[in-house]
Amino acid sequence: MTGAWGAVAILLALAWVVSFSAAHAPGYAWVAPPVGLLAGSGLPLQVLLPRISRAAR
């Protein structure tokens, strides 16, 4: 399930970048929503990563 959510998040971020890359305001603020989506979906994994690595050993 986590892999599916990661794939959905990446697809949504790519769709956002592709749709706004042609006509966007000057600057880089238009990429903030997909960056936030990817960072927000990765942060819970960082909390669980030590537990996952300990369980794998």
C-alpha cells in the first residue's frame, strides 16, 4: 500500500509540473505544491525507517 501511495504522489507531482510548466508565473513558487506533496509523503517513512532497519537485522 505504501508503494502505491508513493506512485500516486509521484504521478500527481509530475502532472502538476507538466501542466504548469508551459504557463506559470515567473519564479519557482509554482513548484511548491508538488514538492510539499513529495516531502510530506516521505516524512512518515523517515520516522519508521530505524524500526524497519532494526527488524530487518
